Amino acid sequence: RPERDAAVCMSCGGCTWRCPATVFSGLRGEEGSLRGEIYRTRPFEGEVASEPPCVLACPLGQDVPGYVSAIAAGDLERAAETIRRTNALPSVCRRACLASCMRACTRAGIDEGVDIRGLKRFAVVAAGSNDEEPAVPEAKDPPVAVIGAGPAGLAAAHRLAQLGRRAVVFDAEEIPGGSLSDTVPSFVLPREHLAADVERLERLGVSFRTGTRVGRDVAWEEVEEGYGAIIVATGARRGFVPEAAGDYPEGVVSAPAFCRGAGVDGRRIEGPVVVSGGGFAALQSARVALRLGAKTASVVHPAPAEQWPAGADAIGEASAEGVRILDMHRVTALSSEDGRLAGVDVKAVK
């Protein structure tokens, strides 16, 4: 039977996905092996997965066991190379990643999930600026136009560069990054991290035409004729306003609209702020509100705090800054005076 080698085992559970224990249930109770311990503490239901849970949970499908193993072996260059292979924004993700892999980590069945995001941060920083070699583009191939320089557009350009295709990214804003550059607060994502990833893409051969809106500053016909393909990655900047807002009195805004460019125009806030939602955007909005002078900032969500999408770390960071966490509550109504928000009704969920 398999034996656990403490020198190489990461306790990620990946070995169990193709092992006989998925077929022969009796092996799940075996004594003295990590496989048996994992299956006893966290049984897996349904069909056998093709990849470890951390990989399946990652939106990019990153080889988490691969770069964690490289870090464990002290090979930080290989770890960073593994990360960069499928990640167009490694400097961004080491700070602003949602860390879905950590919530899916099998190790949590024994004690707690591995700090995968922290390991990624360590590997990317330690490896420095060494980068993958750009593929040599075929001269006969026309470039590909990518419309939108947000995360999706940058990821598309990165993949095109890996395939040896020239990519030209158009964006109406002056700075690439989309919401990463003007909506995610700088205390969450320092702008130099985004700039480092954009510079890396330029080294791989990606070109940027910022301050250029296709259809306004350059004709669609010009793009259609001059490029071999067009990828539209214009993003989704629309925010969500709850139904309780009624006719949306002045003072009710979505989280993206509130955070976009916060503090740049000298805007200040007086009085209390209430944020409805339990995700990262909600907690970040409350932290921004306090920085803009809000008397108080409360985050309201009907689920228990341990079930909020943002996770315990984000809740703890917000709470440490003075944000009031009101779990098991919801916004039920708003009141207004002269078209402006005057009050928010919040009630506990029974």
C-alpha cells in the first residue's frame, strides 16, 4: 500500500483522487496512512475528480500542488515559473486573489487549509523579475486585437503571447487594468503591483493602445481590416443596488461606483454609512468610507459571518479598522428627504 513520505508530502490530498480508496471503500479506514486519515475526516462524495480540489477551485486552474511542491523543495524559480505559466497577473493575485483554492484545500479536513496565497506571494517576490521567454511571433500572422485592458483582456493577451501571436490591447482608460486600476482600493492592491504585471506583458510582446475607445477614437472597420482576430473583453462594471433602495434616492450607490476613484476628487463623507453585502467589495467599500471620513461604517448581511463570501481574514481586517460587522441582519427599507437618502432600516434575520 502507499506510504507517506514526510519529506515530499504536502498533505494536499491530491494523491487520493486517483488512488484505490476511491473504488475500494475499505481502504478509507486504513490505519497509519494520510490517505486513510483524510478519508475518515473528510469523505469525498460523488464521482472521482480529475484534479485535486485546490486546482478545481482555482478560476485559472493553476497547478497549486506543483508550485507548493517547488517551494517546499526550495526551488523558488520553478515555483514562480509554474505560477506565471497560467497567471497573467501574478503580482496582483498575490495580493488580491479571492483564494478559493484555500477554502477548497483538503488539508482543512485535518486542521486548516494551506496558506496557498501566502506561498504564492513568497514565491513571486523571492523569484524577482526573472520571467518566461516570449515566443517568437510568426511575421506572416496579423496581430490580434484585444478590446479591454481589464483582467480578462490582460489574460487573453498573455495567452496570445505564449502562443506566439502579437496582441494589441485597446482600452478607453489611460492606465491598463480595468477595475484593478481605479476601483479596487490601493490599500488592497498597491498600484505598483499592477504596473509590474503590465510591464511583464509588454516584455512578452504585448502592445497597449490606452486612451483609445474602439468605435470612437478608432473605427471598427479599421480594427476589422487590420487584425486577424478580435477579442472583446470589455468587462462588467455594473454594480448591484438592492431592491430595498426603491427609487434609488441620492446617496445610494453600488460598491464599484462608490470605490471608483475614491479620494482622488477630494470627496469626503459625513455621517454613517451602511453597506449591504458580505463579499470583498462590501467590506472594502466600508473601509474606504471610513477613510473618507464616515462617522461609522456597518456591513450588513443575512448569513452568519462564518458563511460570508469574503472569508474570515477579510472580515477581521475590516473589523480591526473599525467596521461594524452585522451578520444575520438585512436592509429592509430606505427613507428619503428631498430626494436624498435620510435613513436605512436594518432588521435581524430570525
